[in-house]
Amino acid sequence: MRPTVLTIAGSDSSGGAGIQADLAAIAANGGYGATVLTAITAQNTTAVHRADPLAPDLIRAQMDAVFEDLEVAAVKTGMLADARVIGAVASGLRRWKPSCYVCDPVMVAKSGAPLLDPAAVESLRRELLPLATLVTPNTREAEALSGIPVGTTEAAEEAARRILGFGPGAVLVKGGHLGGARATDVLVHRAGVRRFDAARLDARHTHGTGCAYSAAIATHLARGLGLEEAVALAKEFITEAIRHGLAVGRGVGPAHPFFFLDGPEAAARWLALLAREGARRE
């Protein structure tokens, strides 16, 4: 049976990020996606033209409707827009107490448009980080949350340790914005540190990668994998999704969450990864 994963995030009208990317990644990784919309954006592959948060009471009503009926195995949050939205989501999480919560602290769109009011960063630290099983900032978000510059994997580890001090169970600093031939993500939790390494791809179409990556992690946690296993498999997934990025629109197109449907070679590679994961669990 597919576990239900609830994504709480904004809508991307071009379909490449936000709720739309989350649902695709959840399905591609073996989950069933439910949604709570926090904001509606008017955007495409070149720019975010408008972003309007939804009313906090409507956000709470959506959360109540989902949790009252569905057996939610994991929650993932993305774009939360402002402190009022953060407060609504935090109150819902405290009420329903999901067993697994992945917080992707979305702050800026791929195009550079702000997706979180800078004044709300402290609300994010105070209200959501202590509830999170895992926080998944990119380097810029890690800088905002930790207060230190992040330009190396060593700095990413230090930033993760500082963010861990705000109360989450673990922090994964994504290394996509770091230089070098390898894309290295740094996971810090109370049991230790692990780095997840992959070749840096010369890829243009990377819209929505952070959304899809965190949604994939949440899905594998919902399927019963341990934290490091879930991150490792999600890292493999997002690497392939970037490798097969879609040339949609005139700007930066999205990563391709259903890359394995494009042909037998891609399908065989993904099935082999899933088979390895299944063998480790037996």
C-alpha cells in the first residue's frame, strides 16, 4: 500500500516546482500525495510575477480536512510565504502530531524572486524547526537560518550544527550551490555526520529540484526507511531527475521526476536502485 505524504506548499502555475513538483516526486517514489495550499503564484520558467498567500484559517481548514480522513505517514512543507502562514501550519502540526515532518525552508525562487518574507525567518526558526524530523536548506537558506556564510562543505556542516541547535532532529544542507566537480550534501544529526556525494551535472533545467528532493525524502521516510537510507535514495532520484531535465518554456525548465518512463535504460537504472533498497531492508 502506498503511504500518504502530505505536502504543504505553494502552487507553481508553470508546474515545475511547489505543490506540483512535490506531487510528482511523491508518486514517482512510491507514495500517495495529499496537499495543503499555502500560496498561489503566477510564475513560469523565467520569473515569478505574483505570489499571494492564502488565509491562515483556510490553511488550517485544509490541514484538518486531510488529517481527519487520511492516514498521513509523513508531512513535507515548502513555500510558507510569511509569519501568519507559518503560525497556521505550526498550529496544525502541533494539533495533529505527524510522526515524520520534513521542513524545506523555501526562501527564494530559482529566478531570484523572494518566496518568504525576510521578517518571517525568526518565526520559521522558533515555530517550525523544533517540530521537524529533518530540515533541508540549500546553502543560501542555511546561511539565513544559521547566520554564517556557507561556501564549503565544512561551512555547511557548521551551519547544519547551528541549525540543529534550534531543535530539529536532523539537518541536510544541500550542496547544489557550492562550487566544484561534485555535488555534496551534508547531513548532520545527533548520531553523527554523513555526506552524500554525486557528480555535478552540466544541466540547465533544474527548476523545482529542492522541492522534489525533500518530497522524495519524506516519501521514503513514510515508506519506513531510516533517515540516511531515505536521503541516499532521494539523492539518487534527484540526480537522475536533473540528468533528464525538461526543456519546457524559455527559461529554466524543471527536473524530470518521471525520467524512468522515457526509455528502457532510464527505467532499468531506477528499478535497480529500488531493488537495492528493497534488498537492504530484507
